[in-house]
Amino acid sequence: MNQHGNHFFKKYRLFLILSLIFLSTVMITFQVRLYGDDFFYAQFTPHGLRYFISKHIEHYFRANGRVIVHLLATIFLGLPLPLWQIINPLMLVGIAYYGSKTAFCSKAEQSFTVYASIIFGLGIGFLHPNMTRESVYWLTGSFNYVYPLLMLLIYWYQLSISIDKNQTSWFLPLLGFLSAATVEQVSLMTFGLTLCVLFEKAFIQKKKLTKMHIITLVTTTIGMLTVIAAPGIFLRVSIEDAPTTGFINLLKYNIKKQGTTFLFSNIMMPYHIFAMVAAFGSILKNRTTSVSPKKWWENIILIISSSACISWLWQVSIKAGITNYNILSKRQFFFYLYITTGYLMTLFYAGFLVYKNKIIVNRTLPIITIILCFGSQLMMLISPVYGPRNLVVAIFMLLLYAAALIPTLHTIGLPAICACVACFLLSKPSVFPFAIAALLFIYDHGSSYKGKFPYRKIGILGGYVILLIVSFSTWFPTLKGYAKNATAYDQNIKMAQQYKVSQAIKKTNDPLVQTILPIELYGWAMPYHNPYYDPYYRLYLGVDIKTDIDW
């Protein structure tokens, strides 16, 4: 019976992890309502197919090139909201599944896939509300950020399989096009991914590319151009309000704003912890094989990378409370540049060790994830609009990097080390002793099990459990915040319906009373934030366009 139970668990454990991810996210999405651009895009669907198509054509020429993304968003805005409230968690589950499968694409590595999915689940739990309110937990936002990531990972998985088995499926070019024809960041990332993978195969492995691989490169290029070369892009850039005047000033502003947000914000901290610990763990375990004939070069890399990462720890812990990132002196700039350079060297050095030692079958993945992660932020330096939402792709690239490395480093206690660092940096001292205990279980009893007691397994599992507990401190307030706002939002809808009934009986000039959502952090823009949404909100409520609304 016990053997049967173990077999059942091993067979369905990935499904169990993915089910928990679905439940944890669906609990939140069922508290999410329509916000901001939802009110505008909801007007595309009620007026027939001809109007629907004409509005999308107009949007392509006047706003941006995200055709597929906005088709999906507007279709779902014309359907009952619960459909999206189920689809969005399924897309997040898909990201965890295909991210794990991409990290470990070989059947021989399937035992690692479960741990990779756990890391993705933890990463989703750590998603900060400053970022999710603009992207993940908002209908239009989810199709602009969650859906493109899912398509990128599905495509990456199939591309990795085609390289590993040297067999290309007929639908790979289609997946490449669909991934590239989403949003600007993912569009360029898809093209960059294709170039990196095919370059490595053709020029490093010196293997001939198949005809399908060449076609895939062409289709990803076409998909990318439909987005980044759309007429609406150039029009929007010309009329968008930039935070400063002049290209050089914009570049300086974005380097300061984006750089410090990416490196030091609470939004990014859990993911830097995962990636940094995974990189150093990989270096410690695999450094016996040199990536360069000149060993002293690697020693210099280690000195710079380790000191830079320690400087990062110092900056986000001791210096965080007394640093104003809006003011950047030259001294600070060069210090932050040193941290960035050393951090990059750490991640790349670990990636090169994984590549040279063939630690995983998809050995190009760690290097490519870092190229895509930092590239996704560099491409935003010329953008007049930047916000926490633009960190979504970087977050999941760091998660993919960590998910590909940490499961291979259980023997040196990486999950427990991650838990210790997370407890310290995320101010969770009450859980710290348990993280230390998990680490001691691994190191004190790493060489023997002292009978049948699985000390090491408990230490590894303990590390993941403690990370789950720490992530709960972000997930639970998010659930509570959206639930509280949903109550006020639903009351507003009820008040609007009552107002329409009273106006139908007797027409008056009385204003419609609506309540401001109590917690701004858990929901995107409303008409009282931006008057642009005012008329569309009235249309959404079904009241007269001239109705006064008293917030």
C-alpha cells in the first residue's frame, strides 16, 4: 500500500503543484474587477462585428501593434468576467508548467521538473501588488503581460525540444510568430531567443540548421515587425507625454529610474535572491572545471562578482532606509554600475559553467535567460513610459534561471540557503530559526541518513516550505486587498443599477454616488484617477453619458 501511494504521488506530484498554483491565483482573480483600459476596450464588442473590426484597425494605426493581444482582451471583455477569472490562473499555471519543462526538457530530467514548478509557484506568490495591479491581476493587463509570457515559454520549450532531438515540428514557425506578435518586449525577446539558439547550434555546435529552423527565424521576424513597426507605435511615441524633454535627458532619467527600480526595489528583491543564490551555488559546485585556460581570469571574476553581490546585500538592507533613489550622485552611479556589472558577471559565469559542464540538457538556457532578462530592461531605456509592469518579463526570466539551477544543487542545500537570505532581506525574523534548522539538517547529516531518517530530504523540503511561508506575506494581503476593493466595487455596480431604475421612473439631475475603492494598491486606475476613463465608465455602467458622478 505504501509503495502504491509513493508511485501515485510521484506520478501526479507535478499536477498537484500546478493545482495549488491554480487555486492560489484563482482565489485572487475572483476578487478582481474591471479597471482602467477595460472600460475603453469593453466598448469594442457591443456594436457588431463590423464595428469591432474597424475599431481594431483604427487601434493598430493609432495606438500600437498588439493586434492579437487586444483581440483577446476585447473578446473576453465581451464575455462574462468569470471566464477570464478562470483563464488568467490557467495562463499562470501554463507559465509554471512550460517554464519547468523548458528548464528540464529531457525525459531523464523529469524529477527536477517538480522542483522547478515549485520555484515558479513561489515566484508567483512573491509577485508584488505594485506590479500585479498594472499587469497580472487586471483583464487587459493580463493579456498584455501574462499571455505573451506564456506564448514565449511554449515556443521556447518546443524550440528546445527541436534542438535536443534534431526534429522540428511543423507548428514551430507558427508558435514563433504567435509569440513574437504579442507585445514589444516579448516580441524582441522571441526574436533574440531564436537568434541565440540557432547561432549556438550553427556556429558553436557546428550543426546544420533544418529548413524549419530557417522558416521559424523568418516567421518570428515577421511577427516582431507586426508589433514594433506598427504605424500606431510611431504615432504614440510622438504624442506620449515623456517624464522629461530631450532624448539624452530621457535616457538619463530612465537609467536612473529603471536601473534603481530593477536592482533595489522590493518588487525585484525575491527574484534577485533566487538568481543570486542559484548562481553562487552553481559556481561553488561546478568551479572545478574552468571556463578559461587562464585561471586567474576566473579569480578576478569571482572577486568582482562576490564583492558586487555583497554590496547589493548591503545596499538593499543597511542603506535602503536612508537612500533617495530620485537623487543620484556620480559616486552613487558608479557604485550601482559596479553592482550591476558584478551581478551580471556572477549570473553569466554560473551560466558558462553550466554550459561547459552540461549540467542540464538545455544548457544554453541560463545564459539566454540573462540576455533576455537584462535586454528586456535595456530596450525600455528609450521608452517615454515605464512602470513596474515592465518588470514582469524580467522577473520570470530570473525565475526561469533559478528554476533551471536550484533543483540541481539540492546536495549543497540551495533551497534552505535561499530561505535564510529571504528571511533576512524580507524582514521575517520569526521564521529565520526554522530556515537555519533546515540548513543544519542538510549539512549536519548530509553524508549519512543515520538509519532511515531522511535528514537531507527534510532539510530540502523545509527550505521550500519556509519560502512558501515567506511568500504568504505578499500573497495573503493581495487576496485581502482585492477582496475588500471588490466589495466596494460591487456595491458601486448595485448603486448604479438602482440609479438607473430611479431615473427610468422619474428623470432628475441627481448625481450618481460612487465609492472610491478603499485600498488603491489592489486595483488599477479608476475614473477618479484619470478623467479619460470617465465617459467609458458611464457607458460600462449603462447610465447617461452626461450623468454626474459623485465620488
